[in-house]
Amino acid sequence: MKHLFIALLFSLLPTMLMAQEDNVRVPDEDDILHQTLSATSPYYYTNLMLKYRNGLEGLTQEEYFYLYYGYLYQESYRPFVENRALDEMLLIMSSVDVEMPSVAQLQSLIESGMEAMELDPFNPKVLNMLAFAYGALGDAQREQLYFDHLNGVLHTIESSGTGLKESSPWHILMFSHAYDLLASKGYQYGQSRIISRNVEYVPLTKVLKDRIKGFYFDYSRVYRNKPDEVVIKRDRTWQFNNLKPREYK
């Protein structure tokens, strides 16, 4: 098995350097709309998603960029809908022996993963668990596919800002993506703090050697799609390895 599960798999991801100011690519909404909604564009969303899902050929980082941020304009983007299939994946994983998983568990994990991707096709936890499941079944090709998807998504988010100040946050489409990015780096974090209308700050429980105490995330795309009846609970201390789904009122 080439890659191990969750924190173990994340620890094997190539070290991603935080984007420097001159390498940051802040998502340009007009450009993303034009590129992903035009049928003549090389980044036409329907074609990109087919390529992403069928796994017959690799995607470029440019394609991951338009896939991730272009999802905002798809009808299927509903960040406040409960992803029960993801909950089921986490429940299955809570009973899996990662050294000797059963075939039945792995097959159930994959089945739930396919369903979970219908609501959140770029969820790092889902991609992580799918890579683990296929690897454990000996399917190296699909293991690599989902490992590459995981890397592509995390790199896209990390290149959207430095994450080090309010004016250069990391832009995400789901609350959980922010915490998964931090988990992929092995960071422990505390409860997020609202900084402005769009930006929140997630403090680290341990100051990094560069004196970095936390990171900034832009949640504006999530809030733009919040139904009026949804009330967000302010407890955002979710930890990746707790295997607990996010809750909404």
C-alpha cells in the first residue's frame, strides 16, 4: 500500500511552501465565470468535471484552479447541505483497522465516497479516504488518481493567498476545507475568529518556527450561498482525526 490513511496519508503529501506574494493567484470571479461557462473555453466546466471524474488522464494545476473555484457557479454547489455520505465514511473509518481493513469495509468506503463527492467533489477528507481505500484494495491507478486530486485541491487553495494576513487569505468553498488544509500540514488549531465580513482567523495551538500564530481564510463564497433559514453554530474547533461531522442548526 503506497499511501496510508488520514493523518498518515496527509503526512506523506509533498511539502507545500506557503505562497509568496508574487506567486499568489487570487480567484478572479469574472475570469472564472468566463472560462468555465463558455463552451469554447479549454476550462469549460462540464468538460473539466468529466476529466476530473473519469481519471483517464491527469489534470494540470490550471485545470484544478478552474475546477475548484468554478464550482461556485454550479447548481450542485450547496455548502450548507448536510453530507450524510461523508458522515457514513467517517463512521466506517472509525472502525477500520488501517493495517488490515476488510474488503467489505473498503468497498463500503468507496461507495459512500462516490456519493459524498456528489455534494462536495473536492473534499480533502473524501479524496484522502478514497486514496486509502483503493490503495488497500491494490488498485494503484485509482489510488494515485485520488492522491493527485487531493494534492491538486490543497495546492489550489494554498496558492490563492499567503494565508498570513487579512488582505491575503486562503480562499475556500467549504468550511471544512480550511481545517483540512491545516491538518494536511500537521497543524493543531483552535477556534476561528471573525475578522471581517468575509475573513476569519484560525489560530494555531503552537507557534511555528517562523513565528506564525495562525492563518486567515476567506469564507465569502460560502456565506454567499447560505440559505436564510440556516444558522451557523460558532463552534469551529473541529479536528480532523476526531471523525466528527460538522453540524448546523
